[in-house]
Amino acid sequence: MSLPDLFDLSGKVVLVTGAAGGLGREFADAVAEAGADVACADLHGTAAADTAAAVEKRGRRAVSITCDVTDEQQVTDIIETTVRDLGRLDVVFNNAGVADAPPVPAHQMSSASWHHVINVDLHGVYYTAREALKVMVEQGSGKIINVASMWGIAGSAGIVPMPGYTAAKGAVVNLTRELGLEYATSGIQVNALCPGFFRTEFGEYGDPQFVATVSDYTPMRRVAAASEIRGPALFLASAASDFMTGQCLVVDGGVLAG
């Protein structure tokens, strides 16, 4: 297979949760540029529709779906809608997520905040993977990319305490390993993408002091542009990663190397 063919997604259908903005918008646009049709799912339906419109401007088919990933029936519905409207399901970016709000040490975190983060960042990932796997096992192929975080591999308190987020993302990392093993002989690859500091609305990147702090913490001494996730994402979504499963691809400017 030629190098261009390794990354070609023509004829593939990709589902992106959390597609309304940030990294989710980048995932959707990147796979569309590589030839895929895209289902764009998000709690914010109007913004998901904007992402779908951007996909269509690239000449690809798209569908936008309003979905709360903590609701099992809604997750079942987005998988069914994707297959019904776009014909199949080849790749899932399991991207919908939230962070601790407000970020506080564990002894100050409310139970409501804890449960909200776990429900979205862990249960939502599991529900989406489970329903997608039902389709992928039947067809004998597929790729699931769970969007975890570098804070799924290390604690975040050196920058900001986020016990809920780190617990959930750590669980997503090990769930990825488990699913990678479970479906290794089924033609399905399950991997995790673990970003570091990327400039999106998911963070205090409008605050110069925050940007300076996280830049100093990062060995490359900068925050990544959201578009810098496109290459790693396309690698995991394409045939280029066919012999890789249960792994974590860390894209963090060197933070975890320290």
C-alpha cells in the first residue's frame, strides 16, 4: 500500500462525539479532508450542525446529531442514525468530555461534580464504545479512538487539581487496553489519544497567566494549536495504525517525558 493510500479514508464513515468545537471539530474536518463521511454528535446540536456543514463543504456527506452521551438510549440512537443515514460505521472518535468545574482538591469536590465528570468522561465513553462495537463486530472491522488525556497517565495537580477528570481519564486509558485486547482478533483496533495542552475553549486559554504557566510546564514551551491534533488523529483513524491496538498515543509537547 502506498503512503497516500495508508491515510486515505475514502468510503469510510466516521462518528465524532463532542464534535461541536475544539478537538472534535478538528477530528471531523481532518477525516473529511481524508475522504470520510462524518456523523457529528454533540450535546449542542446547533454547533454540531455547523461542524457537519463544514464537512459538507469538503464535498463529503455529513449528519449532525444532538446527543447526551450519559444517556444510554441517546447513544444507541446516534449509532443507529449514523448507520442508517451514512450506510456504515468504520471509525469512532470517542471525544465528548468535561473537566472538573470548579477544579478543586479532592476534599473540596462535591459529589455532584464528581458524578458529572465520571458520567460524561467514563460512562459516556463506555456507552459509545459498547454500541459501536456491536456494529463493528458484526462487520468484522473498525477503529475506536478514545480521547483520554495526558492526565489519564499522570496526575494533574502540578498544574491544577482535577481528581474527577484524572480518575475518569485514567479509567479510559485502561478501558482502551482492555478493549484492545478483547477485540484484537475481531479486525477492530481500539486506541487512546492522549493530548496535552491544546488551545481550545476547553481550558483557560484566554488567560495569559494560564497560558504562560502551562507553556512553562511543557518542555516545548508552548501550547499546541488545535489543528496540531489532526496528524495523530488521522494516523489512528487510518490503515497506518492497523497493527496497533490497546495503546496510548501521547501528544503533549514532552510533558510526560519529564
